[in-house]
Amino acid sequence: MSKTKTATKDVEAGFTMGADALKSGFEKTTKIFETTTEFSKDTVEAFVESATIAGKGFKAINAEAAAYSKQATEDFTAAAKALMGSKSINEAIALQTDFARSAFAGYVAQITKYNEKAVAIAKESYAPLQGRAESLTAVVQSATAA
């Protein structure tokens, strides 16, 4: 075989290998792009779901806080009326002490409820995002394996 034919075959083989490598690389890149696009779409949906859960939860806490404030105001008004109607200083002190004790206990109980609800909301709203973190690990592993 002449040197020209050998050189031509070598060049053709080189172009074929280059084209195959380019095609393979393009296909891998396209697959990675499709995977990351799908991952991004799912991540946005997870953030929306998480925000929706958090919004509903804090709306419920807000409604409960408004109801508690209304009840606390009514309790204060009733205690003030009772205090104004007291017959002696000892009775007034006893009424004020009882009111202060029950108001503080109610406040602590309400704050505890808010805290428990906030923790539950945080856990619920984190769940969709946790799934995305697991998916990210899978996406990175598949991209590096490709």
C-alpha cells in the first residue's frame, strides 16, 4: 500500500474517531442538560410547595394569635370589672393575683403552642426540599458517571 493511501486511511480514521467522540460527547451533554432542566423544574415546584405549606401554617398561627388576643382582652376586661367591684383591698389583691397568675399561665401555654406549631410547619415545609437534596445527589452521581 502506498504512503498516500495509508495517510488517507489514517486521516479518515482520525476524522471518524473525532466525529464519533464529538457525537458521543454531544449526546452526553444533551442528556445532562435534559436531566438538569428536569431537576430545576422539580426544584422550583418543591420550593413552591414548601412555601405554600409554610404560608398556610403561619396563616393558621396568625389566626390563632388573633383569637388568643381577643380572648386575652376579654379576660382582662372581665378582671378589671371584677377588680373595680371589689369590696376590700384584700379582695382586690386576690383578684389581681388570680388574674395575673391565669394570664401568665395562658400566655406560656399559648407560646408553647406557637412553638410546637412552628416546629411542625418547619418540618412539613422542609420535606419537599429534602427530596430535592436527595435528587441532587442522584443527578450529580449520574452526571459524573456519564
